[in-house]
Amino acid sequence: MKKLFMILPLVLILFFMVGCRDKEAMAELEKLKAQAEVEEQNKEIMRRVFEVLDNGVNKEDFESIFEMVDEIFSDEYICHFATSKIHGPKEYKERLRLYPTIFEDMKHIIEDNFAKGNMVVTRCTFRAILKGNFMGIPPTGNQITYPVLYIHCIEDGKIKEAWIDYDSLFNLAMQLGMELVPKEGKK
């Protein structure tokens, strides 16, 4: 009988520990589930951005584009390119107004779209017809296609920061029929 009284508290402690661990495990599971939902929402935000941009630029529908920018871009938005930056939604809208003068039949083809925490990485193929000056390249009417890597930081459903990398200028120049000629050395 004494052994039973000694074992009973141990069994109760064991049940209590298992019960607490189940609660901890359930809390952790709920946290992971909530994070997965946020990541999926962030990926959907990026899919929407590319869809609205492509349709809006092709139709010169700035009302739809600017409505989307006002809705999902943070007031502190900053976009990093290799040689420049865009500060804020207003400057981004000004840049977007140039796109229809440069590109025709613009399309971002999403190849991969990954999210981890508040970061979304989207690998796209950009395709358009060059109808205006682009990075010093004169209009050719040729179709251009090049890969682009986008990284976006999204907080509370708003795009706060972006990094855009397209290192295919050599490829782009070749598609447009340009020749690269080396500079003459100093004499």
C-alpha cells in the first residue's frame, strides 16, 4: 500500500508533465501555422503586384497600379537597385509612369516564389518589347527577355523594402543587336 502511495504522485507528476508538453507543443504548432499563413499571404501579395503591374502598364491603367501601390506599399518603402534607389511610394509611382513609354507587352513570368518570415524571394523572367530608351539603350522594337531576382520585406501586409537584381545587361545588349567594343587603352 505504501508503494502505491509513492507511485501515485509520480504518475500524477508524469501526467502533468505530459499535459504541459502537449500544451507547449500545441502552442508551437499554432505559432508555426500562423507563420505559414503569413508567408502564404506575402507570396500572394507579390503575385498580385506583378499581375497588376503587367496589366496596368500594358493598358496604361495607372489608376489600378496606383491604387495597388497605395494599398500594399509602406510609406517608408525603399527599393534598392545596383546603381540607384527609389524612396517612397510617390517616387515609385513616378518611375512606373515611364514604363509604358519604354516597354510594350510587358510580362513578369514567375519561376519561383519563396517566403521565409517576412521576406519573399521571387525569381522571374521579364519579357517585353523595347519601344523606348532603357538604361541608355535606344529603342529597337525587339523583344527582350532576361531573369530578375526580387527580394521583398513585407511587414503587416505592406511592402516595406525591396532589392532587385538583374545582372543580364550583357545578354540584354546582345538581344538588342548591340556590339560591345572594348575601350582603347591609355597611351
